[in-house]
Amino acid sequence: MRRSVAYPLAVLAAAGSTVVVAGPASAHGYVSSPPSRQALCAQGAVKDCGPIQFEPQSVEGPKGLKSCNGGLSQFAVLADESRAWPAKSVGTTVPFSWTFTARHRTSNWQYFVGGTLVGTFDGGNQQPASVVTHQLDLSRFPGKRTVLAVWNIGDTAAAFYSCIDLNIGGGSGGTPAPAPTTAPTTAPTTAPKPTTAPTAKPTTAPTAKPTAGTPASGAAWAPGVTYRTGTVVTYDGARYRCRQSHTAIRSWEPSPYTLALWLPL
């Protein structure tokens, strides 16, 4: 399968297959919500991730692996458990959203916890939408867990891998304090009336400058910039609104091919 990324990658070939040199095409896909490890790296929420921060969509390996980095040495940081990956607190039923930058025909999506298959969603060997969300019941796995999400491609031997760290059910394990059984019977004494608020208007606060890496709405799109949901940019003479917060890389320019990230206006 021909594919391209923001810069050259080591080529992964299945056993017995011919090594294929990566060629110009588009990127692929990853779990963006709850944020996968590669999403956290791309957002800058986890630092010093190496190459994966520039191409979170590229964790591609042969089908059947159980690794967060898809067997790719350049993305080995994703399988490094010593990184203390932040775990997002969620309920017991969790929506997982995939962002696709190249919508390959799909065999299915699979989800694993500790090597146990907990959910399979059929792709019908069809091209998926730009964003696909699955609801997964994780009530059997309370506490801090790592979910391995796998996107199995329908017309190749490849799959894409994402690991998501969660605190399922809140993960506190504590018992909430009981609510009071009896409402207070004594009415509170009449509170004194507040003194008259000053009538003078506050002085006008200076206009806040955008923080570094966060553009003002309406600015031209640029790689390396962090865009928040709702931000409007201009690109190639058109205006687009950001649909998902992300840090932009080349090949994620607003266009009809990145509808998961940008909505034309």
C-alpha cells in the first residue's frame, strides 16, 4: 500500500513480503478521543515523544499485533510504560472516536484490554466516514486500564494501532460521602442586604494577545500551530472551522480530504 507521511519513515514489511518504499500519498488514522498516546504527543500534552508527535496517524503494522507502536521502532515511545501516560477519567460506557486522514476500506475495528478482546465493530469492507465513533462497554474493567484500539484495513494486510489510557468509572475506588438524611429544619436568619455596589465602571482591560501557538480566529492556516475546536482559519482562498482540537502538520491542510478536522464555511 502506498502511503506518505510528513517525512521519511522506516519501512515495515510483513514476513515473506517484498519491501515497498513509501511513496507520496496521504496519512491514515488514529483514536483522537479519548486522546490516544499518539494524540497526546501531537497535542504536546506529553513531551519528548520523538517522530510520532508529527504524524499520530501513521502507526501502521501487520494485522494481529498487540503493541501500542505497531512494531515500529521509530514510535517505540508509545510502548514505553515508564512514561506514566496520563489516564483520562471516563464512565463505564466509553465513546471512542477515530480520525481518518486517509479512509481505507475497513475490515473491522477491534478493542482489547490486557489482551482480552472486548469489542469488534464490522467495517463491511467499505470506506469509513472521516470520523467514526464506537460505544464500548468497559464495566468489567474498572480502574486504570490501557485500551488497545485496532483498525484492520479491508484490502491490505495492514492495521493501525492506538493505545488509550483510561481511568474507567473514575478510578477512585472510594465510597462517596452519604447525603444528609434530614433536611435542616431551622430557617436561616434573614441575611443583611448587600451594600450598594459601586457604580463606576471598571477601566477597559487591555485586549489579550493570543497565546503562543494559538492563532486568532480568521488567521491563515499554518503547520505547527495548535488549533482549538471552533477556530476559523483561511486556506487557499476559503474559510474553514476547526472540528477537533489538534496541532497541525503538513498534509493536514484544510481541504475536502481533511473533513475530520476542518469544516468548509
